[in-house]
Amino acid sequence: MRWIVRGLIGLAGLIVLALVIVYAGSEWVMRKGHAVPEAQIAIPTDQASIAEGARMARIASCRDCHGPNGEGRILFEVPMLGRVAPPPLAQVAAGMTDAELVQAIRQGVHKDGSTLFIMPSHALAHLSDDDTGRIVAWIRTLKPQPSDSKATTSFGPLGRALVLAGMLPAQANSAKLSEAKRPADTGRYFVDVACAACHKLQVDAVMEDGSTKVPALAPMVAAYDPAKLKTLLRTGVGSKPDHGVMSEVARGSFAWFTDQEIEAIQAYLKGEAAKAPPQ
Ligand code: HEC
Ligand code: HEC
């Protein structure tokens, strides 16, 4: 019996050691500061810019994740893994300067420079100064509500292990990918801002859950019937009635694209598909 007890004590020691390593390592990833570019941009105050900011906050999926009116919500909550809770925008913004908001959106950092998680900064980093200014202008019109979400993001032991392994990647990025104005090639721009959060252009990708396959965007959209592409992006109905997360993001975000914007997206992706042969 003694050896079993000793074995169990040894095993418990190993588990505690592993937990300490995962906790300390993930804490280091979460707290590490990141140097990011300055964010001095103009925040407009006119109604047309605020309305366009409200629309861009749809297209860039802010309102899909943070709730239709920016009230915050729980995206997912799984025991051991953790809770991902995009915060209410009016409330967090109240404690942030405009420049800090711009850095959170485009560089994926808290105001102390530590990383955000889940928020797709690699795509949002492409938002132009004028569009980011419009989005911030819209956020500044929101007022905290008693019904705002009170949940906060936190990670359990498994979530921390994923953070440490880089499978739940830190979103902080110091690259400056944005232009001053929304570029004339709106097709490329909207693909970078709105589709690249999940899709890669020429190769298939896998979502952060590790199992949802995301098909290569360029060859697929190049071959899509133009009228059906509009229906897909507005209603989520494509070659199947339900495309899971694609249908959700279409209804929650892409329904706000104009016809011309969808045509520009398809024209740009046709050009990209012609550049590289399908794999
Ligand atoms: C895929 C979901 C998702 C999308 C899309 C998204 N967010 Fe977030 N956002 C989050 C999550 C989750 C957090 C909390 C992250 C954390 O604490 O690590 C967050 C945090 C924030 C914060 C707080 C930053 C801080 O320092 O605490 C702001 C501000 C914000 N988001 C604004 C936006 C805006 C504006 C957009 C659109 C341009 C956007 N988000 C798009 C999920 C998202
Ligand atoms: C939140 C992640 C996400 C975003 C953002 C996203 N997609 Fe998708 N998309 C997916 C996934 C996942 C699938 C595969 C769905 C399935 O298996 O049925 C998909 C499938 C598609 C399809 C194939 C539909 C069919 O009929 O088979 C098209 C076309 C498409 N996406 C276009 C786009 C375009 C254009 C954008 C940007 C405007 C975009 N997607 C943005 C996740 C996303």
C-alpha cells in the first residue's frame, strides 16, 4: 500500500507543478507589455460620420461580438476553459482616451499595453484612420445602460494552457497596416477588414476552436454566382441553408454591405484567384 500512496503523492505533486507552470506562464503572456504605434487620429462629430461609424461597427463585426448596441455579452463560457465576454463598449470607453480606443481596436492592446484576446486585431489593424475615427465617434454616442453585460473575460486552467501554447493567441500586434483614408480599392479593403478575421485568401484555414474549417476565400468567391453571393452575405443562406458561424456573421455584420461593396469584394477576389492556381 505504501508505494501506491507514495505514487499518488508524487502524481499530485506533478499536477500541482504543472498547474503552477501553466498559471505563471500564461500570466506572463497576459501581462507582458507591447510597444504599439501612436494613434493620433481625428474623431469626427457630424451625424453622417457617426452613422457611417455605426455601419462600419457592423461590417467590422464589433456589434456581432459586443452586442448589436454595444451592450456587451458572453460569447462563450465553458468550465475549465473560461469565459469570453466582449465588454459593454460605452462602459469601457468611458475609461479610455480616443487614442487608447484606437490602439485597442487596431493593435489589440489594453491601455497598459497588455494583450487582448479573441478580438481579431490582425484584421481590424487594416481599418483606415478615417473609418476608425468614425467607429470611435459612434462609440462615444453610446451611454452605459443598467442592462449592460457585467461579465468579464477570464481563463480556467485549460484556457490558460491554450494561452501558454499560443493556441489562444495574444492579439497584440505592433505592425501598422492602416492607411489614412479608406482606399479606393474597397474590395481589397473590406476583405482585409471583414473576411480575413477567419478566411485566408488562397488556402483553407481552421477557426480557433481547432475544428471549424474555413474554405480558401479567393477561388470560392471568384466562382460564386454574384446574386447568390449577395444573398449569402445578407441572409447567411448559401449552398446550404445554414453555414454555421458564416451565416451568423453574415446576418450580424455583412447585411450592412451595399451592392457595390459586395461587387467590389467579388471583383478583387476574382483578381486574386487568377493570380494563384487553386491548390
Ligand atoms: C470576435 C469578437 C470581437 C470582435 C469582432 C470585436 N471585439 Fe472588441 N473585444 C472582444 C473581446 C473578447 C474583448 C475582451 C478581450 C480581453 O479582455 O482580452 C474585447 C475588448 C474590446 C475593448 C476593450 C479593450 C480594453 O482595453 O479593455 C474595446 C474598446 C473593444 N473591444 C472594441 C471593439 C471594436 C470597436 C470592434 C470593432 C472594430 C471590436 N471590439 C470587435 C471581442 C471582439
Ligand atoms: C467569423 C468567421 C468568418 C468570417 C468573418 C467570414 N467567413 Fe466566410 N465562412 C466561414 C466559415 C466557417 C465557412 C464555412 C461554412 C460551412 O462549412 O458551411 C465560410 C464559408 C464561406 C463561403 C461559402 C458558402 C457556401 O455556399 O459554401 C463564402 C462564399 C464565404 N464564406 C464568403 C465570405 C466573405 C466574402 C467574407 C467577408 C465579407 C466572409 N466569408 C467572412 C467563416 C467566416
